[in-house]
Amino acid sequence: MQCPKCSSLDTKVIDSRDYDEKTAIRRRRSCEQCNYRFNTFERYETPSFMVEKRENCLEPYNRQKVERGILRALQKRPVESEKVANLIKLLEHKWLSHGKKISSKIIGQDIMERLLELDQVAYIRFASVYKDFDDIDSFKSELARLDNTSS
């Protein structure tokens, strides 16, 4: 493994531990050249399927993109990172059942559905981007809809 500080390839593993409910391994490493310590994570390969975008083009599924969107919606919200990891894992399992291709619309709707169960503020944040709210009335109507469903 290459050292992120000095780019040396001479590193050693100091410690290994299970991570993310035993779906990954966290390794503590040390550079033999500059003594810099850093972590690496080893996990199984992310699911392989294509996402059909709104413009009908296809792109490979990108877990980091999904995670980034969810984390942005959950920013400064009291939700544990373990819950986010589990949410993504459950969603990926569901999306894999669709086969080798899935619509970005389904992905967005599934994320919104799960965020609504997890945190309503995060749901509104995500929905405002996903549904492309362009004015305050869009927010008001979504909040009214949310208020009606929770009553």
C-alpha cells in the first residue's frame, strides 16, 4: 500500500479490525520510510449494475455518489453513521434485484422513502434537490404533503 504522505510503497500493517458490521476490515498501517500512520479499509466489491439517467444515458453505479447525497442531506442531523451504512446496504440489495440496469428515478425515490423513515429534515433536504424545488411554494407543498401523511 502506498503511503499518502511520502508515496513510499514500503508500509506495514500494525492492526486489523472488523468494521461496518463485519462487512469491511479496517487496517492501521505505518510507513517504514517516514513513520506516517494511516488507515485503509478493505470491503467487498460494490454491486455492479448500470444506472439509467434522465437523459437515457447509462453510467455505472457509484456508491460514493449515493453516500455523498445522503450524507449531505443528513448534515448536522442526529443520525449515526452506522444507520447510513445500513441504509445504503439495504438499498443496494433492493436495487440489485432489478437486474443489471436500474433507473435513477427509482434510486432517488427509494432514497427519499428511506430518508423519510430516518429523518424528516434530511428527507426535505434531499427532496428539494431531487425534485428540483425552484421556489418557496415547492417547499410548502412538500411540507404540507409530509404533514398530511404523518397525521
